[in-house]
Amino acid sequence: MPLLHTLPSRPAFAALVVLGVMTTRLTHGQEAKFDAPIAKTSTVPSEPGKSVTRALLITGGCCHDYQNQKQIITEGLSQQFPNIAWTIVQYSDGRDVRADVYRRGNWINDFDIVIHNECFGGVTDGEFVRGIVDAHRRTKIPAIVVHCSMHSYRNAPTADVWREFLGVTSRRHEKVKRSLSVVASTESGKHPIVEPIAGKPWQTPNGELYIIEKVWPGTTVLATASSKETGKDEPVIWVNQFDGVKVFGISLGHHNETMQSDPWQAIVANGWQWAMAD
């Protein structure tokens, strides 16, 4: 399936209809407790005859503006793919939250794709972390992994299970936040996901560069940014084929202005289309 999203004109978002969004606000160290099953969602398809894609966004944790990022992500994707039915589960600040959504044995079954935009680096429950990955492995449901998801679960004894699923290992970022020059990788054969920045580096409005210690087998790096601390080109956009699961990853997204920029929106839309393609 060709990926067509380059640098789109971005008209005002026409109404996104989301029913049953579940938002859970937690204090540090708490876990979400749901008294009822995860809310089902539905949309009014704007393109009759096309099936609805059921998407789950899991967000929250430490260090980022998840209240606004959930809108930036869902509204941006719904501009490009109008027939998305969103379920959003949001957690408040806390590095050690074991998201209750993952504790339901069949939590993933009602969805066609999962977006992980979470920052739970303090979780130490290895079997809990393994269970998240196993759900994707069992169902082959694809994932999009954003920014601090790469630093989540790093203190768990099964951290490498999560990292292999993500496609990269990262434990830290540059100390200074700055604009980054993001360059499409020539080794990826001009992959259509990064077509929006092909031939011209993307100067992010603000950024936090993650230091990548390992690129796992099955991962193809699509774009990099040079680190002033390591002197290396650090992967920032990639795709991973993990045991039959398609995973699109982007480590950029600390600041809202980066997520709101046209290149970020176009690249993530292309990553969505790649992940959802048969």
C-alpha cells in the first residue's frame, strides 16, 4: 500500500466523535482501578462503506503534557484517517504506575492497533511487562510507540522483552533540549514513511534526543539525528518486525510543538498506514 502523507495542508479538525473515552487521574505510585470493562468506542464514519479502525491510545506517566498530547495524536491521525474509533486510557504523573488496562487478560482483543505513549520507567514487575508484549505477540495487533515509551519499564527484570518489541534500547537522553536536524536514512532505501523529509533535513522546533544503545534484529532505522554528546547518529524513527507484529517507532515527541509540526504529523500518519497495511 503506498504511503501518501507527505507535508499535508492541515485544515481545522472537523469533529472527532469519541464515545466512552476513559481517563483515569492518579497520584504518584497509584494504579488505575476500573470497576467496569474498558469502555467501547464508536465513531460516525465520515466515509460510508469503509470499516472503522478501533484504536487504543495508552498515555500518561512522568514528565510530559499528556493531557494535550492525547489530543494532538488522535486529532492529527483522524484528519488523515476519518474512520477511527478511539479509546483513550490516560494516567497521571508517576513513574511506577502499572496500568490497570494491561491487567485484563484480553485487553487488546477489541482493538486493531495500539498506540503506546506512556512513561512508566519505575515499574519493576517483570511478568507485568512480559504480559504487555505477549498480548501483542499473541494477537499480532500492530503498535505505534512514541517517545518515553522507549524509557518505560527499564527497571523491570524483563526490560529486554519490552525493548525487543520496541526495536531499540535506550536508557537516557541528551542533557540539553534543542532543535534537532533529522535526516532520512539512505540505508532504508528511501522508505516511504520518511518521504516528508527526504532530501531535506527536518529541523525540529524543539527536541530531546534519545541515546540508542542497541538496534534489535528486525528493526530498520528510517531517520537519525546527530548527538552532540555521543558524536553518533542516533536513530529517531524506525520500523520493527517483532515476531509477526508490526511496530512503528518515533522517539521524537518531548515537546508539544514537535508533535504539532507538519513533518511529525505526516510521518506518524505514514507509520500508521504502514502498520495497518496487510
